[in-house]
Amino acid sequence: MASLGRASHKSERSPSSSLSSSLNSSSSITSSRNNGGSVGVHRSNGRRPVTPTSKTRSLAHDHDPESERVRVAVRLRPRNSEDLSDADYTDCVELQPELKRLKLKKNNWSSEAYRFDEVFTESASQKRVYEVVAKPVVESVLDGYNGTVMAYGQTGTGKTYTLGRLGKDDVSERGMMVRALEDILVSTSASDSVEISYVQLYMESIQDLLAPEKINIPIVEDAKTGEVSVPGAAIVKIRNLDQFLHFLQLGEVNRHAANTKMNTESSRSHAILMVYIRRSVREKEEKDIYLKENNPADINGHHLPTIRKSKLLLVDLAGSERIDKSGSEGHLLEEAKFINLSLTSLGKCINALAENSPHIPTRDSKLTRLLRDSFGGSARTSLIITIGPSYRHHQETATTVMFGQRAMKVVNTVKVKEEFDYESLCRKLEARVDHLTSEIDRQQKWRDIDRNKMEKKLEEFHNSSVEAEKRSFARSELLMKENTELTSKMKDLLQELDSQKHQNELLLNQIARLETSLKNSKFLEEENARLELDLNDVMKDLNRQKEENNIMHNEVVHLKTNLKHIKQQQLENSTYQKVLADTTQMYEEKIADLMKQIEDETMRSNYAEEENERMKKQITDIQMAMQQNQVENSRYQKELAGTSKMYDERMEALNQHLEDEHAHAVRIEEELRSTKRLLREYQDSAQVNHDEAYNIIHFL
């Protein structure tokens, strides 16, 4: 079975020539000018702090405290070559995986049992270890919670194998880092963001493993939220698993390691992989949150876009070691001192949290500051402790087991971090305003075009109506003139007809007189014959006159018909003028409606400007509140510093008192030993006297 120690996979740290060239030409890390003027890796100003346009709100995870407790699992390393070559080898641990229990042997007949959340034997696969220990944390991180997965144990017990194994040759040997990023990339969409930073804590100095020229990177604490970040570290956006493996191998190459008696290539620094995830809350989840909290964040009937920011820490701690066993000396000894010092500080914090102490010494080490959110904070934390089976390392194994037991008592307050994406909302609103502005401009342009066309048509209609009026007026005058002439002719014809009637009447009177004279005189007969002839002529004239009268009568009827037609045309002209007036009034009403719509659009634009001013005022109020909070936080920090100083003085006094008590106990112990020695001497002398007396009695 392959060993879980560093020796089994440290060869992955060795860089090849092709890797070096690819690292130098990698374009995934954004280049920027640093203060020295050289080209470096993109430096982020913290982990996307809350901008003045964002509002952060946290939702408490409403599970029971047991579910928020730090989960601790133990993994046993298989026997290595050193164990197999040891003739006096004996096991110091006994695992009971079905009971999730570990028995630590004190001697051949006595042992102590400890219960953990999970117990892995030396045959446990990397996949099962990941699914039990790290996968629940990864799923919580994808839901918006912070999470931490950490490996702790003696040097050479398989921490880096469990956490950071690349598994290039064998996928089944991949560690938690690779498997966690694989699950994250599968579960995120193109609109989500996955970024990483990879740093090491070497001799209390934070160094960037992706940009090794960056050393002594400071730790920054958000005065408002208390969130710890490393703004000087390079932040790389991850798009696929191959890219992540590339950067992970780069970090392993730059990590400090050395050869000791306990491990052929022992890590001399704590490695911390920080994964930052930014996800948009889906529409259904957003609606559920809105309905649950009755949040009035509604603009024009739409909910504000919400994003979830979460952080996953994968911590590969350097192994604790005893100097007499590791054989460290010189610079290695200094490294071991810093490693043990930081692990001791971490143990103190775990003890204080387990005992509900009012003071947690997180500032004693940079490691405890970086892990402030992981123990007693708002992150979901899983710890895996690695141990060896050999009795030669019983003391280190017992220390590791007790560390895990105390860590199980730490309860975190798991929270999800959600923010309103005001920047995205502003971009959407700006785009919408631009669209509406362009739409208003386009509509205004069309209105202007329509108005110009309408004015042109009205002008043409007005001109045509004026010309029609002129033509109608001229025609009316002409018709009236013709009517006047026809009227005068008709009068003349009537007068002529009257005179003709009068002549006819005279002729009839003459005929009557002639007839009378014919009766009276024969003479008149001849005259009568002659008169008959004249009468025939007159009758012919009368018939001709009647025909002329009929012709004149027809002309009069024709004139009356023309006059009626002229009156009808005048009536049509008046109707046409009325239609023209109605059409003009209709277009004037349409123009008035268009002007009213323009006024409405102007009022809406003014309302949008007022809303914009109101949002700017709210942003200013939020900035002022943040400044006040910063002033209060600085005052609290001063008071905290004074309190810390007072407690430090008290601790020094208690330590001095403890030393005095210890010296007194030593003196009492020496006196007790002296008394015991005198008692033994007295008993010996009494025994000698008794023997002599017995001999004398026997002799007598």
C-alpha cells in the first residue's frame, strides 16, 4: 500500500523546464505595475469589499448548534519503511470505524477511548475522505457560507497527501484541494466567479506562492465586519480544472520544504489556499427571500439583484515536531521554532474557545489571525487530524488526538453573506435610462417629422382651400352675372309677350267688329272674305308667335334650371368649406394631443432625475454612517488594546505566582524525600537491632 507520507508524493514539487517556461508566460495572472515599477501580479484591494453602492445583509443559519460545531475526523497513516524496519515496533492506536472511536494505548494493558465524527483506517480512499470531511463544507460554500477544511498532525503523517495531492498520474489519489475545485467548477455557471489565492506562512511571514517575489504581505481586518483578508496576495480567476492544477503545482514548487529525520521532504510552512466564490441568487431563491423577509427593495415592481459571496479556506498546516526526533539544527531549528510557536498559539485559541473563555488570543500569531473566522467565527469548519501508528511517537499522537477533541467543542455561528448588487442594478438602470432616452429622442424625432409633415399638409390644404375659395368665388360671381343677364332677358321677353298679347286682343276686337258689320251688310261679306284672308294671315302670324312664345318659355325653363343648379353649387361650396373647417379642427386636436404627450414624457424624465438625486442622497448618508462606524471601531480598538494590556499584566503576575508556588512545591518535595530517607534509615537500624536481639535470645 502506498504511504501517505510526504515521501510518496513530494516528487510533484520538482519543476521541469517546460513548466518553468509556461509559468513565466502564463496569461491568467493579470500583470500590473507595482510601487517599484516592475511588472508584477495583479494585486487586489482586499476581497471585493462592500462598496458604497452595496448593502450587505447576513442570514443566520437556523440549524441546531450541533450542526455548526467543528467537525473532526482522524486518519491513520499506514506503516512506512521506518516502522517496518523497527524490530521493537508496536502499535499505539486501535481504530473502531464502525463506532467512530479511537483507542490510544498507554501500555500493554491500559488504553483510553476517544470518539470523533469519523475515523479512517489506513486503507481509506482519498475519495471517501473527501466526501466525508470536505464535501459538506464545499456544498455549504456553494450555498453562500464561508468554509474551512484543515489538516493537523505530526510531521510525516500524510497531511499534504490528504489535502494537496495533485494526482496527475492517478486520479484516484487526488487530494481535497483538487476535488473541491472540481466540484465548485461543475456547480457554478458562466455568470458566477471563482477566484483563488495561494499563500504560505513561513517564519511568521506571509508569502505569495503564485508570485514568490511578494513577501511580508500584511493582514488587513475590516473594521466594520471583522473580516480578515490578505489584499497583497495575487487573485487569479479560475476557468477550468487544468488551469487550477497549473497554479497549484506552481504553489507547491514555491513552498518551503526540507529533509529531516522524520520526513524526507518536510514542509516548513503553513500553506493556505483561499477560494473566493461570487454567485448570483437565482430568481426563485430571490423571490423566496423577498417574501420571507418582506424586504421593500422593490423598484418599479422588480426585486433588487442579489449576489452571494463566500470563501473556502483549505489549510495544510506544517507538521508539529520534536527537535530531538527530527534532528533539526541551524536554520531548520529556527523554522521548527516558528512552526511549533504558531501551532501552540492555535492550540491556545482552541482551548479558550472550548472552555468559553472571554479572551481568545487570536493575535498571538498570524496563523490564528488568518483562521479567526474558522474557529468561533461564521465559517463551517472541518478538521482532519493525521496520526502515525508507531508507539515511538505516542506523545505526539496523544497531543494530536487531544487537539482534535478540544476542537470538537468549538461551535461556530454559521451565516450566509448576501449583498444587493447595486452596481449591476445601476448598470441596468443606466442602460434602461439610455434606452428610454434614445426611445424618447427617436419618438420626438418621429413626432417632429410627423408634425412637419402635418404642417406641410396643412399648409398645402390651406393653400388649396384658398385657391378653391378663390375659384369658387370667381365662379359664383360669374354665375351671378350670368343670372342677372338671364333675368334681364327674361324680363324683356315677358314685356314683349305682354305687348304681343295686347296686339292679339286688339285684333280679336277688330274681328268681332268685322263680323258684326258682315251681318249688317252684304257689303261687308266681300270685306269679310278679304278680312278672312287677313285673318288667316293673322292666324299664321299668331301660330308663328305661339311657336316663338313656346321657344321663349323653354328658354325661361332652362334659365330656371340653370339658376337652381347655380344655387345647388353654392350650397355644395358651403358644405365643402364646413368639411374643411372640421378637418382643420381635427388636426388641431391631434397636434394638442401630441403636445400633451411631449409634456408627459418631460414630466417622466424630471421624475427619473428626482429618483436619481434621491439615490445619490441615500449613498451619501450610507458613506457618513460608515465613517461614524469607523470612528467608533477605532475607539473600541483602543479600549481593547488597554484591556489586553491589563490582562497581559495579570497573566505575568499569575505566571510569577505559579513559578513561586512551583519552587515552594519543589522545596516541600525535597523535604519529603529527606524525611522518607530518614525514615528508611530508622527502619533499617530498627531492623538491625531487632535481628541482634533475636540472635542474642536464640544464643541464650
